[in-house]
Amino acid sequence: MKSLIMGTAALALAAGMAFAQGQTIRMGTEGAYPPYNFINDAGEVDGFERELGDELCKRAELTCEWVKNDWDSIIPNLVSGNYDTIMAGMSITDERDQVIDFTQNYFPPTASAYVAASDGVDVLNGVVAAQTATIQAGHVAESGATLVEFATPEETIAAVRNGEADAVLADYDFLVPLVEESSGELMFVGEPVPLGGGIGMGLRESDGELRDRFDAIITEMKADGSLNTMLKKWFGEDTTTY
Amino acid sequence: MSECLQTIHDYALRSIGIGERLLPRDGFTLCEQVTLIGSGMIWNVYFGVMALFTGFFLATALAVAKGSANPWARKPAEWFIFVFRGSPLFIQFFFAYFLFLSLKNVNSFFDPFTAAWLGALIVLFFNTAAYSGEIFYGALRSIPKGDIEAADAYGMSGWSRFRRIIWPTMLRLAWPAYTNEAIFLFHATTLVFFSGFPAWQQRGDALYYASYFADKTFNPFVPYPILAGYFILFTLAIVGTFGLINKRLNRHLPSENRSKIGLRFNPIR
Amino acid sequence: MFSYCSDPDTLGTFRWFSCYLTTGVHMSFYVAFLKVLLLLAITAPVALGFGFLGAMAARARFAPLRWFGKTYIAIVRGVPDIAFFLFFVIALDQAFEYMRHKVLCPDWDQPIRQGSDFVVCTAAKLPLSTAPQWMHETYGFLLAVVTFAIVFGAFAANVLFGGMRAVPRAQLETAEAYGMSQRQTFWRILVPQMWVYALPGLSNLWMVLIKATPLLFLLGIEDIVYWARELGGTKTSRFTDYPHGDWRMWYFLFLLIFYLAFTRVSEIVLERLMQKLTHGQATSGGEAQRRAAA
């Protein structure tokens, strides 16, 4: 195992020659999806992906600069070259993979979950809220429930609280803190839904070298346990690890 | 070609819930994009036409009230116009949705108000009434004194003087600016689902479908220009229709005066 | 900000708010107000310039130029600004980089479009990827200014075109009778007089421009509505020292007051300007001023 890692690391080093040490890489994120990425009290990008991204850059000996971008245009801006990577809680899906490249996932395939204001909500026939144009919205549309789409995640939760929707389908880890702090008002209902192939870092297809380099470092971090430490720090002891 | 006909059959009325339940999910063709975005235009036209039509009457009332000597009529009209003209539509939608949600808890009569077809329509109605009201008010102030004196000389007063002299003249003077207001309102209808009201069962307006495709194909350079194309066509239609009405409003005037009319007024809002 | 802010949970309401409202994110929120004002201050004259050029093109004698002017006005006015913003900035950015690429890297042999990627040589990047973040932000800001100016320039062109036509024909004929050339008539007679006819339309345009600023986020600028949404949203104690519920209502209320106040101030200033421009003009307003003074 160890020699394999050494091998990939050496390979990565050879492949990464084009990226000089200390070169600046711009990392695109959304900054509105805790705990993956959010804006902290000081106004900086913070969260699991910030910490992971900084570590990746450190190990790759690159300087990283974080850039916020609206979710809707996050991929067009990447392919157009306004930043070099996306770390924004972006699930690896086939349709995205056709346009951009992903590293291996740095977050295991996640479950999305339903949250409702009362027990016994029928999530397959009721009214279910989701953020516009997310994989969750696509899933609800197919599930047979009545889909109601809101522009931001905030509004989907508000819709459940005020009764516009029976339940909301969103990423499990996004919902956990909200449910915990709602003092019993919100609760998980129904079965979790596995969606997407985990979360990975998105890069331009023409940036093969950079992708291989980050990919190798993610492998390395999975092996030495540092990724698991971060996952536990941000998502709790019970989270799935590698 | 026949494939495209099938697509049109499946999706042309998708925005009002008729046709295929699921939106296309892969291998997006140009035909699908044109059809669905066109289908969404139904909502833009609905909001535009309904708000403009209903707003027209409130605007007339507001203009008269703002021009009135009675402060009980003037002050509310002034404030109404100021608030709706002075704040972004964005924020108006936000507050309206919030208000309708709270009203809903008070009485089930308000249930339909949180849906876009009614709630957003009300906001657009107030918004266009405020803008048009200001335009009409400007026109009212510019009615030639002679016209009113002539009406008095004919023994007209009150309602008949208003209906037969003041109102038509006001419209005639306000028309070019009002045309622009109609165009702006039509464009503003794209904000309904973009930031204001939720879309139910993926029934949205043209921008909703355009951004759906932009999000799925990650290529903004196809769906948004299609959307733009639709809007240019419909804007030309508005300009044409309003031009015909303008001709009718001005038909009694000697021809060289016509082109000058309204140039003193706000050509756009 | 203040020394007592280290442990917000223990603070009383007043002190809690004094800490909460001075956090780094709130500072970004306040800076966003300045950004919006700056953008308006820069965009207005640039858009006016675009409008002036557009209006001149639309009344040019040279037919292709006239078609160009008229098409510009018709197309940009026909498209909702929001639809325009959603794809235009990226296109504009790519166009700039493409031109730089052609000039700076003539030996580049790879295609610029590789699948969906848009790849130009490193030297053609705008700004260079080594540039500090503030340069990227300034560049984004400039792109936003240009986009706004193109959109509002079309409306301004339409207004100025109307204003130019509204100048009484007799004024221009008089100038010709005095032996002025085309150019002299345009600059000395037409341009000074058209403003008074165009001002009502231009003031309206200014009002619309103010209210279009919430769309700035689509152009990659973190404007006040973006921050209001971000700050007002529910915050759980895991990610902030200042947890709170859904406060968007209060933030939006604040924005509402800001926009209303800004509109009111603009109305007053524009009214004064109108008074000034009317002075000495051959309009009923100018006539009224003359009589009042006499």
C-alpha cells in the first residue's frame, strides 16, 4: 500500500511540473452551504472544504485563493477560466462529468434526507420543497411528490416551517444542525435517499495535470487518516469516513 | 422534424401543467429548449397582460387622486406611488410573499395568494399602477388649458367632462411613456419565479426553463439567447400594438403634430 | 470589534447587537453599499456616453452605421436585463481574453475551445492568474460597469434620440441661416438644447438603474441584496458566535429604507437640475422662468 502511494505521489510530482511551486490556484466556492462552505463571522470563506482545500494546496505546494461565485453560474465560470477548481459541495454526477472533470470524491456518497414539521408526512405524495435546479429537485420531480422549488436553501426550510410544503429534501449534513437547533419543531422523516457519487473537486477537462495532482493528494490524505479527522471535525463522530 | 413535433406536443403547454410530467433530463435538443422556454412565455404574457390591464384602471385613479386638491386623496396616492416606484421589485416580491404567508395563517381565504398566479400578479399590478399612475399624473398636468375651457364652454362638467375630454387627452399625451412602461413591466415578469415566488411542479416562466437548461447543459449561450429572442419578438409586438392605439388616439390631429407628442414626457420609466 | 465581544453568549441585548453588527461579514455588507454607490457613479456617465454614441449612430447619414445604432437600441431594449446579465458577462470576458490571446500568443497551436473549455494562454488571462485578489475584483467590477453601461446605454440612446428630435426645427434652420456647418449646428445648437427634452427620460432611467442594482450579484459582485440574504438567513450556533433565526425580513426592511431614501434624494437633485436646464430655453418652462424673473 505504502509503495503504491509513493508511486502515485511521484507520478503526480512528475505530471505537475507544469505547475510551478507556489503558483496561484483560484478555488471557486459558493459560500452558502454549511458545513461544507460558508462565510464566517469575519467574512471569510470557512468550512470543511476550506480546511481541506487549504491542506490540499499546502501539500501540492500551491498558493490558493478562495473565490465566491453564484451557484447557478459556478460551472460556466470554471470552464471559462475565471477560477481553476470548484469545491462547493458539488456531487459528482454524470451530467456534470460530461462538462468538467472531477477528482475522486473527498466526501463519501451522501444521503439526502427529508425534514418535516410533523411525523408521518407522506414524502412520496405530499408537497416537497427543494432548491431550484439541484439533484434533490430532480429527485422529487421523479418521485411523484408535488415539487415546489425555491431559489435558496433558506427558503426551502422556511417553507416547511410555515406550512407551504410538507417536507424539504436536502443534503443530510446541511439539515442536521437545523434540526438540532429547532427544539423539536423540525424532524427527519421517511427514508434517506442516496444521491450522487460523493462530492469531489471539479476542474476543467483540459487541466488534466492539476486534477491528477490533487487526486493523488486526496488518495494520500485518505490513507494517512487526515481526511477522516477533518470529516469527523466538521460532520460529527458518526459520519461515514474512508 | 417529427421528433420535434412530438416534443412540441409533449411540452408546449408544460408550464401550465399539460403534457409530460417530467422535464427532459438528458440529450437536450434545441427543439426541446425552444419549446419549453416558449411554453414558459405563457406565464410572462399572462402576468404582463393581466397586470397591465388591471393596473391601467388603478393608475387612472391614482393619477386623479395625486392631482386632487383634497389631501385625503392626494397623500395616500403620493405615498403609494413613491413606495412602489422607489423600491426594487425584488424587495416588493419578498415582502408580499411574506405578508401573504402570514395572512394565510389568519384566514384560509388567503390560501391562493402565496401562489405566483395570484400573489405575484397582485405585486405586479400595484407596481405597474404606481409607475403608470405617475406617467398619467404628468400627462394630466400637461393637458392644454384650452381643452378644458372648451369643455366648460360646451357646458360639460364633472364625469362627462372627465370621460370625454380630460381622460382621452391624458391618454394621448401619456401614450409614448406608457408604451415603455408596458415593455418594462413585461420584462419584469421574469423576476416572478427567479426571486419572488416558488415554482410548483416545475411550472415556471420562460426564465425558469431557460435557467433549467443552462443548469443542466452548463452552457448559458444557448438557452438565454433563445429567451432573449422570444422577448425581442414580444417586445416588438407590444410596440406594434401600442403604436396602433397611439394612431387611433391621435387620429383627429393634423399629421405633423403627431410625431412630437409626448416628447416632453418620460419616454421610459 | 469591541473588547467585550469575545464571548457573545453572555452579553446583554444592546452589547450583543453592538458586537453582532460590527462583525467582519457586516463590514462587508456596509462596504457593499459603497460598492453599489460607486458602481452607480461610474456607470451613469459611461452609459450616457454609450447612449450618446448610440443616438448619434441612429441618426447618422451613413446607412450601415444608422442600422447598427438602431439595431443596438432595439435589441438591447427588447431583452430583459436579467436575461442579458446571465450570459453576457461571461461572453464579454471571453471576448476580451480572446483578443488578448490573438495579440499576445501568436504561436499558440492548441485550440481555444477544447470541448466546453475555453483555454487561452496564461499571458492572455484577464487578470493574470498571479494577480492579487483585489485586481480580480476590480476587473469583475469593471465588467459589471461595462455590462450595465451597454444595457442602460441602449435606453439612454433611445431617450437622447427623442431629445435630439424634439429640439425645434426652427432653431436648427436659424443656425444654418447663420452659416453654421452641419457639425457646428450639431455641437453648438442641437446638443446644448436637447438635454432639457431628454432630462425627464434620463431621470427615469437613473431611477431604473438604481433599482437594477440587486441584479449585480448575477455579475459576480457581492451587492447589498446578496449580503442581506446571506446575513439574514438562519444561523446555527455551530458556524457562528451569533446564532439567530430567519432575520431576512429586517435586513430587507433596511434595504427598503435605503432605496426609498436614495430615490427621494435623487428626485430632489434631478428637480433642481431640471430647473437649471430649463433656464433660457425655448420651452414653456423656460418662458415661465423668464416671466417670473421679469
